[in-house]
Amino acid sequence: MVELLRTADQVMLSFARALLTGSGIDHQVAGRLDGDPPVGGSQPRLLVPDDRLDDARWVLADAGLLETATR
């Protein structure tokens, strides 16, 4: 698993997860999700399988959540 996105924005994280689920891309969230502000710079991280990273980047970029992606 590799990091695709790191954010404390719960709405963005939920949207990204829904997009990945809808695209059939497995994912996990590592880090805190309890709504408390991040401590020491730690933020939840959205992880995807190594072999699906390019697809996941494209899905999030197409939705405007990432700056650039190539397919």
C-alpha cells in the first residue's frame, strides 16, 4: 500500500474514498479519524495498492482532488 492522499479534511477524505470505491479501487485509511485536530502534524492518510496508484491518482485528479495525473 502506498500513500495517495494526506488530509485532515474529513469531507475530502470521504469523497475520495467514495470515488475509489465506485471505481473498484481497494483502499485503507491510516491515522486518526475521530474528528480531533491532528497532533504533531499527523493527518489521516489514504492508501491504495501499489499497482493501482496511477488509476487512483487519475480518479482523484478527474474529480479535482489532485493537481495532476496522467493516464
